[in-house]
Amino acid sequence: MELKQDPRCYTDVCVDGLWYHYDHCGTKAYILKGGAAPEVDFHKEPKTEDELVALIKALGSVK
């Protein structure tokens, strides 16, 4: 699914049991675990949900 190019939009995805929150038009996502939300940075802006998941998995931060 293509991500809407609107900074008011966001996508939450579950990758290997962890939920990530991504605000569109950016290069950061946050792990949703209550309390402090660890941040992950991407080297580029994802254009699709599949690309977002691939970028998260490529970080190696997925447990």
C-alpha cells in the first residue's frame, strides 16, 4: 500500500511482535511500548507500507 504523502498522516505497523509508529513524510519511527518510545532512524523516506516494514527489519532492531 502506498503511503499518503501528507505529514498529518501516520501508519502503525507490527513487525515481529513490536508495534512501530511512523509519521508520514519523515525518516523516523517510534516503537510503541508504553513510557519512553525508542526512536529508529531510516536512511530514506519510505513510500509504501512494505518499504516501511523492510526498513524497520533492515535496522536489526527488531527482536
